[in-house]
Amino acid sequence: MLTLNRFDATAAPNGSGESSAPAASSSSSSSSSRLAALAQRKRKRDTQDGSDPSPSSSAPATAAGSSSDTFLSAPANQPSAMPSIHPSRLAQAPILARSVKKAAQAAGVAREKTKAKQRYLKKKKLRRKAKQKATGVGGGKKEAKVAAREDEKEESSDNDSSSEEDEAAPATVVPTQMEPIVKEVVPAAEAAASSSSSSSSSSSSDSDSGSDSDSSASSSSSEEETPADQTSRDVDAGLQFLAPLTRNPETNVDSAEALQALAVQGLPRGMVQPQIVGASTTSAVEAQDDSSSSLLRSLGAHLDSAMVTRLASLGVTSWFAVQTAVIPHLLSTPALPSPFSPPRDLCVSAPTGSGKTLAYSIPIISHLKSRVVTRLRAVIVLPTRDLVLQVRETLEALAKGTGLQVGSVTGAQSFSSEQALVGREDKLDILISTPGRLIDHLDETEGFTLRHLRFLVIDEADRLLGQSFHNWAQRLRESIEGHLTGEDEDIVYPQAYDPIAPQSVVQKLLFSATLTREPGKLAELGLRDPVFIDVRDDAQAEKEQRENSTAATTTTLPARFSLPASLRENMIVVTTALKPLYLLHLLLHQHPEPMRKTLIFTKSVDSAHRLVRLLTLFGTGGSLKVANYTSDLPPARRRELLSSFKSGQVDVLVASDLISRGIDVPNVEHVVSYDVPVDAAKYVHRVGRTARANREGHAWSLVEEQEARHFKGLLRDELKRLERVKRVRITEKQLEPLRERYDAALEALVREQREAGANRAAR
Ligand SMILES: Nc1ncnc2c1ncn2[C@@H]1O[C@H](COP(=O)(O)OP(=O)(O)OP(=O)(O)O)[C@@H](O)[C@H]1O
């Protein structure tokens, strides 16, 4: 076991000979040697740093032995040195956790307040005081902010001193001791790779690891196994998961080694072993309250006939693939899970337009509809206001008649009116929000609490986890888990190293068509043993299922990008100078009829404005009504435009990437990328605005000659769909009939812009 052996090895040069003491010797002598080793290491570091030794190790250098003696003469009931194991390791390895607990009990470890716990309680008290101050009259907000800043300062100064304190406190299992363990693993692994003869001539740290292996070999071969040895073997097994971390995990490689590496680096196991579902899977929407033998009914959650009727009125009579997999899974978790057996989290990767919104909305409503009092039990986080409103509309339609209260906060209304909504805990059952606004309310709205939360949905998860806005993910997680401490200051949990500690019952649900594979990003949310559901096209799903059924373990990752099978993709290579002309040809003459129900994406708001103006000057108005739909428009105007588009009063919307994610505009037939998307995720979300809900749709990418190579590389290497993209040729000869009008429109546009520039300069 690395930690223990390392301590023994450090003690050996001291002449105590404790490292070579038989493993069967009493536990107190083995802990003594570790304590002596700790003291010596600390002295050594203090000497190297030139810093003042802390009181616990402040004995003069000549009194090395006596310093150890100070530890050795600890009272008999002083807990023995425990292996330091990161809580997350213990959470992953129940056997190891049990062994550590047993060893702790055998050694008589009293459950007393550790220093870390004391620090935590102190900080909590300070936070509460700051909050109380903030809720006082006038200037409360400012005071709270100052107090919070002070909290942060204190936290960082605490952290600075923690490693020193922790080492001086030999008897506590403190997570921060993980760091030395990890550092030791790296040289040990390197040493193993190099020739065995080099160990004798290594530096002091090398010799540490060298003697680690020596001592473990000698003691394990000749002596009887003690409980401490048993523990150290278990810890060794746990540490096998540790490996040197590479800085940038390869998240786009599907080889077995890459997957293994990602798993070692912390990608949840479930993500390496997803549940794969074919995209054409469907099932009938049926009420489950009629069958007394229904498993779901026995679990207290089911789809009642009122919900089935509501769904039918919305045109939903059968489940899409993602719903077939996700809805029963979520309904089968209890509405009120036990904190001692909390539900597993869920990550879902499914194509654009495949019905992910209903996949989470229906189980949430089905679970919450039987609640007795209104409390905030579900929070749904989305990246933009438009998406928040869209999802809110869906939830309101589904919740009709259930009495559930659905609300949203996005910043579209004044902060105080939102506070009136979220500041009282009996106003809302379901809240939909952008991350920034949610954190603002957590920080500043008195009475806003997540303590009753049951579901946290992160839709468009990869986009949201890519945003570091005020560390929103971590702060949200703290708010969810923080309330577990309750009012009783003596109960501090969750402590992952206490296997029977109650945990938060919040189930986190992540959805996206481009789900992130980055362990670091997923770790921000602290997912609990997540289940992964991955909807892929049928051929791919079948292949994966066949391969995985013959393999001992599945080694696959959820698809990085999912697109609907009903999407037809095309690319047109164009000359830069004539790009608008190619677009005009595509819109007006590529098909027997002009292209209606079309979304055009440009690279910026300005380009969108210019393009709309050019199309208008050209006079497409006779056959196609064009409007721009960009982020500079007020939300009300955008909603108006969407409804005009839905009703057919507007045929073509020219947008920046504002609506490329999530927005569900029914019946979009064509998506044109006037400027090619900069990355694969953008491509997926743009083209995913068409071919939704199993309908047919067409995507067109206008690729300038000099961009063609890069774009093809994107399709081939990242999206793996080059062969699905049809190359459409438009010759310059085909453009001739439009040329004259186009030149006139272009000239008029240039004139307009010049005049506008001159006017601006004159002002
Ligand atoms: N079972 C169903 N039957 C019929 N229509 C459905 C069904 N499920 C969803 N839809 C419709 O499909 C459309 C797309 O659904 P939704 O917006 O949830 O897709 P999504 O998977 O979230 O897409 P994106 O990844 O682009 O956000 C919506 O108009 C929705 O009403």
C-alpha cells in the first residue's frame, strides 16, 4: 500500500527500524512508525521551506526522536493513523469503503469533529451571519456581498493552511491527503517502467518509493496478515484506478485504450457503457393506471389517462426512441426516494428534434402531480431565454389540470417581480431558468431555496457546461447539497467516506444532441453513478449492440453528435464574390417552387442584416418574404417573427447562431448555412432545426472554394458523415439569368452603406 509503505520507508533511515517491524506486530507500533515518519517528513519540509515549524513539530532539530515521541506518547484512545483515501474512491469501491470503516472501528476511531469539519462549521456559521445581515433593512445586499467576499477570503486562507494542519493531525482521514498519494503513484509507475537496478542510485524521493516496494515485499511474504494489511491491500486495489493524468484527455477517439483512459480520468463508468437505443424504436402511449399489476403503478408513479388525453391533444400518440427509453426509466424511480438509497443520475444523448423535452417533462409532471403542498421540486436550466419560454410552454400544456405551478426566470422581467415569484417557497413546483438568473436568485433572493428539489434538468448540457458564468454548475451543486447539513450543526453530510450517510435525493438529468465527453466538465455537476442513454441511428445501434453482446464489457462512448435519419444534407462549393448569387439561385430556382420554410444561418448579426437587405433589394419579396431573426431584436419581436414564420407570413428567416440550438420551429423544410459553421457542434445544431420529429428536412451548406478542404475534413473526421453529404453543383451559367438584377441590388446596397457611413461620420 503506497501511503503506509511510504511512511514506513521514510521512518527507516531514522534508525527506529519500525518500517521493518513484522506486520503482525501490534497496530500501535505500526501507527507509531507512521506517526514518526510523518513528523520527520514534516520537519524535513519545514527545513527545506525555511518556514517556522508549527507547534506540533516545533521541537529542535536535535530532538528528532523526542518529536516523534510527542506523537508516540499520544493517549491510548488517540485514533491510529488511517490510510488517506479520497472519498470519491470509497464511494466507487464499496468493499474498500467497508474495509476502511472496519479498520477504523478496530482501531477505535472516535467520530469526533475533525479540523476540516470544524472549519466547515465555522464557515457555515459565518455564512449564516452574513445572510442574516443581508436580510436586515437597507443595504442588505451590499453587506451580504461583502460578507460573502470575506467568506471566500477566509476559505482560501483556510485552504492554504490546511495541508500543514492535516499532516500534523495524524489520526484523521482527510481528503486533502489524496494529493501526496497521487504524487507518489507517478514516480512509482515510472520506476516500474525503468530498469529495476536503477533504484539504488535514485534520489531521496526515488529511494522512498524504492523502499516502499522492498518493505512491502518483505513483510507480506513472511508474516501473518493483520487487519491493517487487509486494509492496505484493499486500498492498493482502489489505487489501481489512479494513473498519471494527461492534461487534455482525447475525447474524440473511440479506441478501447482511449475509453479506458477516459474512464480512469474520471469519466463516469456509465458513459463508457451506455444503453444504446435505435432511433426508430417506438412504443404506444398507454395509461398505466388501468393495470393493477403494473410495476410502475406499484412504485407510485405512472402515466394516468388524463396525461394520455393531454398528449393526444398535442399530437403525441406514440413515443419516440428517446422517450421509450427515458420515460419508463424515470418513472421507475420512486417519487420520494430515500436519502439512503438516492436515484442514479441520467445523461441522454439523442438526435436533434427527437423529443428530448417530452422525455424529461412527462416523468417530472407524473411524479409531481401527486404532491400535497407546492414546493420547488424541479428546476430546468437552459442556455437562452427563447428556450426557457419554449420549454415553459410545453410544461404548461402538459401540466394543465394537475394544479402544478410552472414558472420561469430569465431576466426578461424585473428582478423584483421575479423575486416575488421565487422568494416564497409555496409559489412554484417547477422553475425554468437560464443559469445566470438562477444563480442571481440563489445569491440575492431571500427565501429562495432548493431544499425540496427532486429533479434538476440541464438541457443542452454541453453548451451550459461550457459556460463558466460565476461557476454556476458548482454553485448550483453546493446549493443542492448544502441544505443537507440542516440546522443541526453536528450533522455534517454528505461524507462520502461514511457509506451510510444520507445523500441528496436530487436526480440530475442531462440532455443534448452533442453531449460532452469531457470528464472535467461532467465532474462539475458531481453526477451520481449516472446511467447513459444513447440514441443512435438503427444500423449503428445494431452494430454496437452486436459487438457489445460478444465482448466481456462494453467499450463504447455515446455518440458525440446525433442527427436524425430523415435529414438530407447537401453542400455547394461557391466562388466567394458570387456567394449571394448562388444563394438566390438556390432559393428561387433550385426547386420547381421557391424554397419556403427556410432558415438561413450567417456568421454574425451584421452579416444577417446585410443579407436580408440585399435579398430585399433584389426583390425576392415577390416570391419569398424574408426577415432577419437576430439577437439584437427585442424578445417580443422575435416571438412575433416566429409566429409569422409558423403561419407562413414570413418564408425565410435569416439568423445568427442564436436559434441554432434547441429552438423548435415546426415544419422548417430547409436550413441553409450561408456561412459554414465553425465547428461540428454548430453544424449539428444548425441543421437540426429541420428534419424534426421524424419529418423530412434538407440542409444546404454554401462552402467557399478556400473553405472546402476544411469543411470536408470536419464532415469526415469529426462528424463521420462526409459520405452522407451530397455535393450539388451550380454552374455560373445557371446564375446568368439572375445576374443583372443581382448587380443592381448589390450596387444599391453599397450606396446605402456608404450613405449610412457618411451620416454617422457627420453626427
Ligand atoms: N412522441 C411524439 N410524437 C409527436 N411529436 C413529438 C413527440 N415527441 C416530441 N414531439 C415533437 O417533436 C418536436 C421536437 O421535440 P424537441 O424540441 O423536444 O426535440 P429535442 O430532441 O429537444 O431537439 P433539440 O436537440 O434540437 O433541442 C417538437 O415539436 C415536439 O412537440
